[in-house]
Amino acid sequence: MSSEAPDAPDVPADRVEHVRIEDEMEQSYIDYAMSVIVGRALPDVRDGLKPVHRRILYAMHEMGVTSRTSHRKSSSIVGETMGDYHPHGDQAIYDTLVGMAQEFSMRYPLVDGQGNFGSMDGDPAAAMRYTEARMAPIAETLLEDIEKDTVDFSGNYDDRLTEPDVLPAAYPNLLVNGSTGIAVGMSTNVPPHNLGEVIDATIELIDNPDCDTNDLMEHVKGPDFPTGANIVGRNAVRKAYATGRGRLRVRAEFEVEDWKKDRKRIVITELPYQENKARLVERIAENVNEGKLEDISDLRDESDRNGVRIAIDLKRGANVDVVKNQLIEHHLEKTFGVINLALVDGQPKVLSLKETLAHYVDHRKEVVRRRTQFELDEAEDRAHILEGRLIALDNVDDVVELIRNSEDRDAAKAGLREEYDLSEDQSEHIVRMQLGSLTSMERTEIEQEYERVQETIEYLQSVLDSEEKLLGVIKDELRDVKDEYDDDRRTSFVEDTGEVTHEDLIPEEDVLVVVTEDDYVKRMPVDAFDAQHRGGKGIIGGDIKEGDRVSKVFRASTHDYLLCFTNHGQVYQLKAYQIPEMSRTARGKSAVNILDLDDGEEITAVVNTDDFEPDEAITMVTRNGYVKRTKTEDFQNILSTGIIAAKLDEDDELVDVDVTDGTKDLVIATEDGMTIRFDEDEVRTMGRNTRGVRGIRLTEGDHVAGLVATEEDDDKALLTVTKRGYGKRTLLSNYRRQSRYGKGLIDIKTNERNGHVTSVKAVEQDDHLVVMSEQGQIMRTRVSDISLQGRNTMGVTVMDVIDDDAVATVDVIPTPESTDEADADAEPEADEE
């Protein structure tokens, strides 16, 4: 025989229901989401607690671990909570217990912890077997009167015990301690508040049900975080209170100290809520090392048990306002997103400040009403017993005789009920009375107690009968809590002055920006370079590494917004102050940290957008002689990765750029010393992604060196400087206008002595020049030191360059407001090395 069991007989189903799988999935997901929302993630508007918080407190209450008992091992509390009420894992329960004990996490901690419960540095608490805990006194007010039928109870997870659906909550805990949580498809983030302010607002709402948000904000100034700090402005707070949602800017508290004769120190004493102190210090240090934060010499965390203290030492001569602004922008200010979402009758709802308080008041009315009814029932039961005792005392002899002659206790009770019309409870109490209670003194005490009980009954009944009196009880109890636990506000307000930009704090000054072929960049104050006579060697302007050389130097203001054009035909937008300021001898900072340049891409021209006027155009010239004009409005929205300024042939590069307005002449100069001048109208405006038209016919081996835009009657001169440091000035009027795409005229002789042309500029008599060599020598001189000459001349020595060096770039400093006559007479400075 086969050992297999016979097949079970087919049993037809009693009912078959056909369901679309998408409908079943949708409903199942909704059921799951609601179980998470209601059972785990969101607080109840009435007591401000999630189930796990409520269960921990109730477990401690049942264990008798109150603020008046000794501490108990956290593992014991966690075990009781998990075993009886919250079967979701001990670590999750312990993490919640820890949070309820951390003074930097909870405005009014509900647990009094003993041991290592973590720190603001993100350090975890010690294991639960090492720490101890008990209820904080304020937590007991949440459970007060829970045994007086004030709230509903439900069966626990295995129906062995019951647990409260909500706590009586003698104060509005949702607002006082706040709450945070992530549910399925929604989240809550309720900030903590000052207890006294919230209670005052609650009383205001009770007294004036028609009050609005502004009325309540007369009491609740705003969130009050356990870590203090400052809220920037009040408008966002008002919006959050009115709508239940908002974004608050929270800024650290700091002050500036003098710590040496000429040095300052920024000391941070309060941090935004939920900021990790150690991580903050680490991020600041990283930014200092990366050069994103300048003028900081030292950073220390000097915090102790008395509070936060982070000391930031500044370098000598540092601009304190700039450093403060950078710290605020990147480190010391956080956004707290208010989402006042809580469960109302088991449903999630975003609540305004008034709605939150109104739901709490409704809850307290229910709690006080149920407690009053419970106490009234007890008082009436006691009065009923006392009435029976008084009847017995009035007939003491007959009662004693009846009891003595009764066969047993039950017969005695029956006799008393029949003889004196007593209830079961009254007769039971009389039978159990001791003989000593029959004295006259005892009678007096019973009569006095009966009068007190009757007064209590009358009072309790009046509370139940009068809404006004019931609300008065609620207000009195709220005031008692405030008197016991109120403290000073920790979080202050600072005025929102709007977006503070770097331009607002950085002094406006002229600077020289130096760029190398390997994309190192820096800025230096123009005033760091005194004017010399022409022909000097200059001084060190940069520590150029081996194989690198200077490609561009240009003047700018620290407040300028610059368009940086590259040899690849791209354009980037840059704020001048973003370029790090460094000493003359410093190499500079890699430009890839500032601009997203490709390999081999270098800046060849810079335009200041502050100079833009309506109907102006950017005029560009390429190495192979192409010229194009593009309206300035096409350069309004520049991405961080740059945009195309000109379409270039594979062997071509963008050389120079100028701003024109349609009325100028264009002068294009070549490396071999040729120039051509023509009306810019010969070059129509075109889009960015175009090549342009031919501007000059180049001889073989020649290339464009630069571009100058000039007025027809311009009395400026054309300054031409060559690689070997020679140059000359020639009035622009000496260059006659021709048609575009001609060979042009001879401007300067580019023989072996001079070398090729490296730069051309339009200059005035009082201008200054900044000339920089490829190896980093820099020289400032007066234009007037370079004599006016005709075209087709050799020029004079502008800068004395050594044999293996060459002039890299020239820029013009417009007429200075003042000059130092002593410097004018000074001899040329030698190289400092």
C-alpha cells in the first residue's frame, strides 16, 4: 500500500468574492498607512504623545516609578513597556526613552535620566543596562487623575491588560514639547514652546473664543527651542500659526570678543534646534581648509556641562562682518519646517495654533467633566453610607438589639433593611461597624463629615451644571501647572533685515585679478602696487609654479559682477569677491573651485556687467580674425557651467571682448603689429551660437592680439605693448577708418627686439597701467611715462623683462583720484628676489 495520505476531499467555499487586484492593493495599502499614522508615527492633538511615548509613561506609572521614587534600570522600564504594551522592539523603545530624557531634545523632559543619555555631538546613550530613569515631575501632570475615569481605555496587544487611549494631560503638551515624525505619505514637525506662554494663550482662548492668531501671539511669541538660539523675523511664525505650515529661520547665538590687541574672536553660545555640534565644528573646519572660509586662524569646541561655547579665532585685520555673514549663510542658520500635523478623532489634520488649543480645551473639558462625575459619584456613595450610619446612631439601642437577636450576618442585614428602609450597602456598613463608633464623639464627626460631603456634592454638581464654572476649573488647574513649571524663554527673536549679501559687508575696493594658464586665480588690492617709472622690472606679483605662466591680469571692483570669456568661446558669470584675496607672492587658488573650466580652457577677456546699458552689445574677436556682436541681454541667465558666447572653428580661439553701443569704431590689432579700424555697424548683431564675420585679413602666421572700441572723435591713444616689454602710444585719430576685412595699417614694428604684440588698450594721459609678465613679475606705471609716437615706430621700454620671460598681459587703471608724488619720483623697483 502507498504510504501517502489520501487526498483531502474538495470542500466548496461558502462564498467567493471577485476583487480587482489593484483595488485590493489600494485598500490594503491604505489600511497599512492608517495603521502607521494612527498607531505609531503621529501624535494625538489631546496629549501631544505618540503611542510609544504614552505607553512608556503609563508603564512607569503602573510600575510606580514616579519622580518621588528612586531611579530604575532603563532596561526594566523598556522590558515592562515592550512586554505589556508596545511589542515593537526594545531598541526603538529605549531610543524614545532617551529622547524624553535629553534636555537638548525636549523643552520640558518627561523622563529624569541618570547616566549617559547622549550629547549634542550626536554621541549615543549608553546601553539600557547601564542607565536609569524615572518620571520627571511634569510628566506626572500628564497622568494626573487617570484613575478617575477621565479617559477611555482599550485592551493591549494581547488583551491581557488595558491601556489608555490618551492621557488626561494637564497642559497642552503637543505645543509645549512639540513632536516630529514621518508617517506614510505625511510627516509632522511641531516645534516646542514655552509652557507659560502656551498656558496663557489657552486661557485667552477660553476667555475669548473669537480671538484670532494675532491675539494668541500676544501670549505665544513663537517657538521656544530647548537649545535657545534666535528666530529670524516674525512673519514666518505668524504664517505657521495661522495655517499650520511655515518655514522658520533659526540662527545660532554668537558674540564677538576681543582676545588680543588687534584680533577678534567669534564665540557661539547657542545652536539651532537639532544641530549636531560636533558635525558643525567639523564642517566649519573643512570650509576653512578648503579656502571657502577665510580669515579664521583657529577653531575650538570649549563646551562643557554649563553650555555651548565654540570659539573661532580670526586673523589679524580680518573683516569680522564678512566672516560672520559667511558663517551665518553656510553654518549658523537652519530652516525649521513647521508642519503642525496631529491626530484629531483618529484622523490626521494640519492645525493652526487656535485649532490646536481649541482641541486641547475640548479634551480638558471632557477630562474635567468625567473626573467631576467620578468624584460626584464617590461623594454621593459616601453620603449614602453616612446617612445609614446616622440612622443607626439615631436608633442605636434598637439596632444593637436587632443585630444581637439575628441568626447570622445576612439575617441582620435583612432585618435592618426591612426595619429602617436601608440599602444593601448601608446595612452592610452598619453590620460591620465597631462598637467604639457608637460614641457621641463619633456621631459628631460623622455629622461633620456628612456636611462636608454634601458641600462637595453641591460644588461638583454645580461644576457639571455650569460650563463657565467647568472652564474656570480648567483655567485654575492650568495656572497651577504654570506656577509650578514655568521658566524663562530661551529662544529670542532677531530682526529679519532681508537677504544679506556679501556686497553689503565687503568693502568696495579696486583689485587686480591674476589668472594663469593652469587656471590659478587670485585677487590683490591695486593699492598694493605703487607706481614706478616705465622700464622697471616690477615686483613679484605671484609665485608661478614651474611650467605655468600668467595669462591674464585685469582690474575689477570687489562688488563687480564679471562675465569671464574663455579661449573656448564660453562665458561664465563671477562675483569679484568670490575670487580669494591673497598676497603678492601667493600662487593663487585653482579656478576649478570657482569656475567650471574644461581642460585647456583659460580666461582671455573679462567684462563688467555693471557697465551694461540698454541696446549695448558684446563685441568679440577671435585669434583667426573673426568678429561678432551679440546683444548684452543674451547674457542675462548664465549657468554655473557657463554658456556659449561664440561658435569657434576647431583651430580658432576667442581672444578679446569689449562692450559697444552701435556708435563706435572697432580697432583690431594683430601679433605682427597690424591694425584695422572700421565702423561696428559693418558687423550685424547675431546670436551667441554663431561664428561671426571676418574682421581683418591676416597674413600667413599672423593672429589677432586684441580689440579696442573707440569713438569717432576719441582723443584717446592706442597703447600697444609687445612680448619683450616695449610699447608705444599713438592717438587713435591716426588710424583712419577702413572697410571691414582689410589688411589694415602698420601699428608697431615687431622685430626681434620687440617681439610680437601681446596687448592693445585705449588709454588716457592720466591712466595707470598694470603690466604682468608670464613668470609673475608685476609693474604699475603711468601712461604719461610712455611718449606719444606715430604709427610704424619701435616704441620704448615699458617693462624690463629678463631673457626667458615675456609680457603676458596689460590692463588699464582709469585716472586715479590721487597720486603719491613721492612715488612718481621714485626710482624703478628691483625684483624683490
